[in-house]
Amino acid sequence: MFDYNEQIYVKKKFIKSLIDYKEVDSFSMNSLNTWLSSSNLSEKEEYYILNILSRAQYYNEAHLIKALHEILNNKIIPHIEFEINHRLVDEYIDKPLSYSENKYKTILKKTAFIPLLDRNKPNESSNGMMRLLTNNGIINESQCCFLDEIIGNELWNEFDYFVIFDDSIGTGGQLLRFLNLPEIETLRMNLKTPEHMFFACILAIYKGLNNVSEYINVLYCDYYGPEFDVFSKDSIYWRNDSERDTAYAVLNELCKNRGITIKGRRRLAYAIFIAKTTPNWTLPIFWRELNNGTLTKRRST
């Protein structure tokens, strides 16, 4: 017979080890225990929630900084270099160079980074990425450019490449809205070629990627397919289909009773936590109030 109390203990012990080793900074063990006890959960509800948290994907600030170096060195610079070589843009550099630090700096110097914003709020995730990029010396502050700044100062005369940047792509809706802004059309009209503007992020959800890929090139470090959707057919979160179906039934009833939806934006149901905030395509059970308070801080994008 399945002992829920014993498994709750096991799951908590594992999550505590993640927190102790600083793999998780979205919540502390104390805040987790407080949230669980104040939410008035049954044994089954608590077990299924802890099971999800024990298998969730966590990005703390150290992970993000490492990923920023990776996407710049292994994705963005090689992408631009390929475009240069493919189109034989000889005027881009004085003379042909082998791939070296000199060439790396030449390419990077001519690249601007645009935070993906749709509400111009300083706490948006893309502004956080810009702070990490500049504070850790990955790019210069002058390379972080807002759209109105690019248009007003005609920065296409200073930079050859423009990278729209955010930490993730979930549903793709925010990026599509951004691409439809008149300022983006103005920028596109002044580029040497449309390929000189692209989107880059740390992690990509497959649905969002599919929604935007026909409109702009997307570069990313980590890809999350349907198996990372908590309640999908091929979900990695459960021992078998029966456990998945039971977990869905139990947690769906819990969510209904507490007045929240079991799935996030656009019916996505991921368990991905990015530093101190939680995307709205992660399960709402973690960022909406079950009873008194939330486990993590929700953000809208």
C-alpha cells in the first residue's frame, strides 16, 4: 500500500537538499513548509504537489549567468558569424580573421540587445536579463538599447545586429505583440537584411517556439517539449499514466475548490521556476493563493 506520509517525508528531504545546495532560490524550506501548512491540504494533495516540486526545473541566478555566457558564446556569436560568412559581408571587418578573441569582440561590439517589454516596467523579466548581462560584464551598458532609444538615435547606424532578449519564451504571445510594434517595423526597414534582427532566450517552450518561428529566428539554450508539461501524455513527472490521471483529478478538484485554474496561460502546465519569479505558464497552484499566501511570486510573462 502506498504510504503518502512516508513519501511526503522523502519528497521534502529531496527538495531540502536542492535548497541547501543552492539549486533552488525561488523559495526557502521554511516558506515551503509554511505555505503547505497554511493551505489546509490533504495527504494526497500535499504529496502530488511535492512530487511536482521535486521534479521541477529551477533556474537560480547562478544558472542564469552561466546560461547567458553559453547563449552568447555558443549561439549568438556563431549565428552572426555564419550570417557574415554566408552573405560575404566583407565590409563588416577590415580584413578576414580566423575565429579569435579579436573577431569575437568585433562581432559583439556591433550587436545591440533589446529587452522584450510590453508594459515598460522595470521589473519585467527582460530587464532582469539586461541587468545580469551588464552587471556581470557580458556586454557593455551601451549595448542595452530600448526601442524608443534605437529609433530616436537611429542606432542602426551604430549597430549591425539587434538581439531581442528575454529569459524565456512560453506561449510566444508577448514576442508576437512586440514584433507588431511600429517601432520594430521602422527598425526592420533600416536593417541591411531582416536576418540582422533575431530573438534569443535562455529557455523555450515548444508551443511558443512553434508560434513565433515563422516570424523571427529564435536562439535558445534549453528546449522544453511536451514531456515537461506536467499533465501531458508523456509527462516525466509521474510513474505511470494512472498516477498522472489521479494527480490531475485530485489537484484539479483542489484548484476548483480554491477558485483557481489547474493550468496556466494558454493551457500550459509547466513547473519551471526562474530565480525569484514564476512565469504564468507554470502551474498557477504555485503562484496563486490556495488559502493564505503563495509559494512563489508570479509574473505576467
